[in-house]
Amino acid sequence: MIKEIEMYKTQGKNIKVICIDGQEIKGYCDIFTQALDNEPEIASIALKIPDRSGYIEIMQPEIKSIEFID
């Protein structure tokens, strides 16, 4: 599982998230929520996806890896 500090470093960056189920999600990481501030106490990131309204929230246990993209 990816570490919370790695998730924190994605805030304000364009990233590709590879989920444990194999799904790939590309977007701008606008929000990082640490475990202590989340219910349930699991860290998450929220991505703004191009051409879509709103955000996609991805919880820490769902993330296999994160890559930075240009």
C-alpha cells in the first residue's frame, strides 16, 4: 500500500493513479486529506478529471501506485 506522505506530495500536481483493481485514473490532485481528518480514518486524495465536473475521491487502500505526469 502507498504511504500517506507519498499521497501528500501529489497535491497540486497532475498524476496518474493505478488502483489495485488495475484501473488507471489521470487528473489533477487538488485535495489531500490525511487519515486523522477523514471518516473513516483513511487518507484520501481527490482528483479533478479533465472534461468532467466534480472530483473523484480515491482512498489509500485502493491505490497501488501513483505517477507524476506533465
